[in-house]
Amino acid sequence: MLRYKHVVRMLKRRSYSVNQAGSGSGPGNDDEDKHPIRRTLRLLGNDMRKVKEFFVPKDEAPEASKDTIPTQSKFKFSGERDRDYTLPEDFQTHCDVLVIGGGGLGSSVAYWLKEKARDGLNVVVVEKDETFAKSATRVAVGGLCQQFSLPENIQMSLFAADFLRNSKQHFGNEVPIQFTPHGHLLLCKDEDAEALMRSSQLQNELGARNELLTADRLAARFPWLNTQGIALGCHGLELEGWFNPLALLSNLRRSAAKNGAHFVDGEVVGFEFRAQSDMSVVAGSNEGSYNGLDKAVIHLADGTRRTCKFALCVIAAGTDSSNVARLAQIGVGPGMLQVPLPIDSRKRYLFAINSQAANAPGMGMPLTIDPSGTFIRRDGLGGSFICGHNSQDDSDSSAVDPQYFEEHIRPKLADRVPALRDSKVVDSWAGFYDHNVYDENGIVGAHPYYHNMYLATGFSGHGIQQSLAAGRAISELIIDGQFRTIDLSRLTFDRLIVERPIYEISQVLS
Ligand SMILES: Cc1cc2nc3c(=O)[nH]c(=O)nc-3n(C[C@H](O)[C@H](O)[C@H](O)COP(=O)(O)OP(=O)(O)OC[C@H]3O[C@@H](n4cnc5c(N)ncnc54)[C@H](O)[C@@H]3O)c2cc1C
């Protein structure tokens, strides 16, 4: 009530000075003010800004220079028309939440935070390469399916299916997500059949829809499939398919920016710490020595270095997540900080192939995953397919080994889908994803030592479909203090401390 009265007083004062302006002196004495509609809009705009300034909590005054520095983006997504990322933006020296990494995970965190809190939270996303040239999100196939063995993974993918099927309601029509509904077909050998049956039962109990097919039924349903050595297949009937990961990224960024998130073209290269004697020291660290995270040191695209003081930060830096964590002493500090963030980089090859064979799989072909890990899916019409496999190549280079397809993929494809034996390779590319070497599942939630650090990383080969649920989960922890939509407490960093890995047995993961 008090606030309301204050606002009314403020508006009255404002209209008084407007009258003054209208009477001949000051900024109102121009052509624009002679036009009644434009003048009303301008005055209303000013007053609304004042009202907003009153209600929206202000950041503390910046300590350093108040000069603004431009942050620039080299890369502009198609469809991001509401905000021009090439325009300079005020660098935020203070923020509520600093997200490190602007790929699928980081942008999803920003999207959900701004969806829920709007102006109540100042959210800054720092991305070191706005071309996303090396980001996993840029190269992902965009496969979406629920054929996991862990309830958390199944639920996250169900959440994504629901969101993506209704993407126009969330994002509008500007950048279509291109969701193509299509089942996945996960094939297994005799020794894995029982596990596949158990997983399928759980998936259906949780809301997925898939069917188990014996080798005979597989052969009858998919005549192009060689079922030799296959005991069982699990075929998705609903809620599965593939989408365009870059379109999802573009929409997440665009929507978050529209709601006021700030995107900074820069790299987090360090943290500044603050000794907090009032903090109760967590077990495992030295008594009385709690050093909280206070600021991020950011190397900006224009070559300057700035710091941003944050209340909370989120590490969503993909394959670089453990390097960023190390900047915060995670993995190199004492006590609980000895436990590293176990994220490694895993290389994966993709090949676009074409076959004009008369008996090649047609429109009804599901995304098919062989027990060897080789997968293939249709890519539009005209005999085009995308296939891939995990490579064992540890090099940092994103070059594709030209022999890899011939040695590792063609023999498997020729065996499983004989009609594709003579397919032509028309394109190939390689990408790296953040692989959790501890138990291959995502790490989501608060860090057990730092009360103001959250993690959203390590999703291996299923991270883009799970980015929506994981980002939402982080926003719930920050705003509501608990997981609300899906209970992901088994996926927090705590499992590394108490040594309780949580394994996913599905091949879909790889
Ligand atoms: C070939 C391939 C196919 C895939 N197919 C699928 C699929 O079909 N379905 C599926 O669900 N998933 C798939 N994935 C996995 C999926 O792509 C990833 O799990 C997901 O995109 C990870 O998103 P992210 O935001 O964590 O990482 P990224 O997209 O890599 O984003 C992390 C970002 O952090 C930035 N960054 C790093 N360090 C810093 C720093 N210090 N300061 C500022 N910024 C920093 C990086 O520049 C990067 O842009 C695939 C991955 C690959 C490689």
C-alpha cells in the first residue's frame, strides 16, 4: 500500500513537470510533443519506466568505472529479430545469476529463470564463442526418445517431448523447431533382452508409449532390417522424433533476451573469492576457512577484462565445464573441493549418406540403433540418411577420419540394413560432447561446498533433449529452493562425494 501511494505521488510529480515542459521550456518543446498521440506514448513510457525502476530491485552501485563497454556478437541467429546482438550492450558489473556457457543447457537455464522471475532476477549469460563452432549443441542430431533405464532420464525426455510438441505456444512461429515425430527402434541381443523389457515397462508406466517386438515381428514390420543376432527391439510409438537443435538454441536465447537476460560475448577465465566468516563451514573443509565465490573474471571479445559480481553462478560450459570448475578450486582445493567435476570431451562422428537402392528403407523407418552402437535415421526424402557411431579418436581435432566410415560403419550398416551396403557418403562432420566419466549421466544441481554455485553439465549424447528439463530444474532450485517438476536429486554432485554412481544402461545414451 505504501509503495502504491509512493508511486501515485511519483506519477503526480511527473505530470507536474510534464505540464512545465509543455508550457515552453525544457525537452518537451519539440515537434514530437506537438503530436498528441506520440506525446502521450512518450510520457507514458517515461512514467512506466519510473514505475518499473521503483518495483524492480536495483543492483548495488558498480565499484569500478561506470563506463559502459560494448559486448558484441559475431553470429546472429536467424529469427532473433527482436534484439540485435550486434548492438553494444551495457556490461553488467553485478547480477543475480551468472550463467557460464550459452549452449543448450546454459540458454535453457536463462530461459526458465526469466520465464519465471522476469525482472525479479538479473540474469547474465557469458558465452566465449557466439558462433558456437565447437559447441555440442551446434552439431547434435536432435534425437528425442524415452528409451532409457533411469526414471530421471525418461521423465526429462517426456518433458522435452511435451514442450517441443507445443513449441509454438512457448516460442511463437518465428523460428520453427522442426520437430519430426518418429519412433526410435532400439535393438538388442539375447543377453540384454531382459533389461530392455524392464526398461520398456518402466518407460510405459511413466507415460512413454513403446512396444517390444521379437525378431520375427521386427522382420515382418521392417522388411529392410536384417534381424540376425537380434533378440528383441523396442519401438517408440509416440513422443519420439527429432528436432533442430540450433532452432531450439535460437528460441531459448531469443526468449530469454526478450525477457531481459543479458548475453555477453566473453570467456570466464577466473573467479574472485571472498572469505565469509559468518558462513557455517561445511563438513570436509577447514574449520573457519570458507571462501565463497564472489566475482567472475571475464575476458571480453574486445580484448578487455572485466569482473561481474554475482549472487549465484551456474556452470553450463559443456566440454569445458571441468576447466571452469577448476578455476573455482573444484578438484584442486582442500576437503570437499578435492573431488573434481568429472567431465571429459568425447568425440563423435556423423555421416550423411545417400542410397538410391529400390529396397532402401522409406518414410516409415524409425531412428534405428544397432547393438554395436551404430545408429541411422532418415534425413528427409530422396534416399538421404544420417548415421553415426562413437569414435574412439581422442584427438582434439574436429577433422573426420576418412577411413572411419569404411572401417567401422559401412560393415555394420551393410549387415543390419543390407540395402544400404553401397550408399554414398555425401558429407561428414565431427563434434564433441561433455561426457561424465564417472557414470555418464548429467550432473544437475547445487555444488555441495559452494552455496552459490550450480552445475548443469555432463549429459553426454542426450543433452540437447534434456536441456529443457535440466534448465527448468536449475531455475526451480534457484527460485523455489527445490526440484518441483522432476525430482533430480539423484543427479546432483553429491553422488560423487558419497560415491553413489547412477548408471544408465540404454544404448540411446552413447
Ligand atoms: C555429434 C553429436 C550428436 C549429438 N546428438 C544428440 C542427439 O541426437 N540428442 C541429444 O539429446 N543430444 C545429442 N548430442 C549431445 C548434445 O549435443 C549435448 O549434450 C548438448 O548440446 C550439450 O549442451 P551444453 O550447453 O551443455 O554444451 P555446449 O553446446 O557445448 O555449450 C557449452 C558452451 O559453453 C561455452 N563455454 C565453455 N567454456 C566457457 C567459458 N569459460 N566462458 C564462457 N563460455 C564458455 C562454449 O563455448 C559452449 O558454447 C549430440 C552431441 C554430438 C557431439
